Amino acid sequence: MANNHDWMTLHRVRFPEVVDGAGKPLPGPASAQIWRFAPLSMMGPDGHFNSRNDSWGGFALHSSREEAEAVFDDPDAHLPFLDRTLEAWHAIAIPFAHRGGVKWRGMVEHDSAIKVAPDDPKGPLAVLTSAGYTDPGPEDEERIKAFSAGILNVIDFYGTLPGNLRRGVFSGGGVDGREGCTISLWRDDISMIGAAYKGGVHKAQLERHQTLPLFDHSSFTRARILASKGTWDGVDPIDELRN
């Protein structure tokens, strides 16, 4: 596999207590180009995602295989909060598709936030999506609330599907002012395509956005998981593909 693309490490942890991330991001690998890590999004009484949860998740983007493997091989050396966790899962992945606009580096980048592999390396599928707003004001309040409720409905829908292994919305806005992401793991591409585009809650959400825009920009990234370790809800989800 040529090394002319970015590499990813995916991370999901569970703490023994609720951790409030509002304005308090957890540190990531010093060498990472991008570090997005946030609490599992829950709806607050104001209709917005809050920044409090015992489960956190996200990813690091690396410029080389060596950097990604260093983090994957010894995550405790790069993620100092791991000594506080009850459960942790890590994976190393190659992004092979990325499209759209996303604010992960302090500015909105269009079709360029992640440099993808020229060929699909095949393997277990991870999908990251994001959505964001340009200078949101009071006039955007209702559509932000509508989108937040809708994306939680999508995640609940994914959880009913046998092709979906794990899923979560990890909203970073309240943590460090940058966009977070959803992460979903899939048994195969057919399951993901069917869930996202062939019918159901996600397709309905896309159609709703065409009528009444729910966000100003969005992105998706697809990546192949090369290796994984640890547990997410008690087991390594990639092991489920081997059984």
C-alpha cells in the first residue's frame, strides 16, 4: 500500500464516571494532524447536544503509517487519559473516500480535510460524517435543534440494523468549538449503503434537508480498518466479523 495518503486511528473509551468536556478537550497524539475526540452526544433540556458523558470517541489523523502505528501499538503513551478508563477500543484505518466541507482544523475545508488512498484497500468499513454551520445566530436555533434530534434518530435507526456493528455521535462544538463527527462501523458496504441511502431514517433526513436546509456544510469519510484491539461495549466489534 503506497504511503501517499493519510492514516487514521479510531478511539472509543468509557470512563467510570461522567466526564464534563465543556471547554475541556482531552489531549491527543502530539503528532496528529487532526484530533477530534468528544463525549457521546446526548440531548440537553435546551434541545442542544451537551458535553457530558462517560463515553467518548473520535479519531486522530496521521501523515504516515509509522505515526499511526505508533499510536495504535502503544495508545497509553499517546493518550494520557487512558489510565482513567474502564474500557477502551482502538483501530488503525486507511481512509479511501472523503467528500464535503468540515471544520476540523479551525477553518472549513472542502473536499480536502483528509487525503485518501488512491485505491480501496478493502476490509471492515468505518464511516465518519460531520455537519456544521457558518456563523450561526439566533435565526439558526430551530434548524440546529431539528438536525440534532434527527441525527440521534438516525443513530437509533442504525442500532436496529444487523449490518451495523457500532455507532455514535461525538459532538465537539461544546468541547473546543470545532465540529465533531458520527462514527459508524459496518459489516459490509452493502449494509451501509442500504441504511444510508436506500430507505429509512437517514434517507428521510437527507430529503428533509433538501427541502429545508438543516446545516450549512457536511462531509463523509469512509475508511478500512486494518487492525483493532480492546473493547467497545464489551467486545471488539471487528471480532464479530470473524465469528
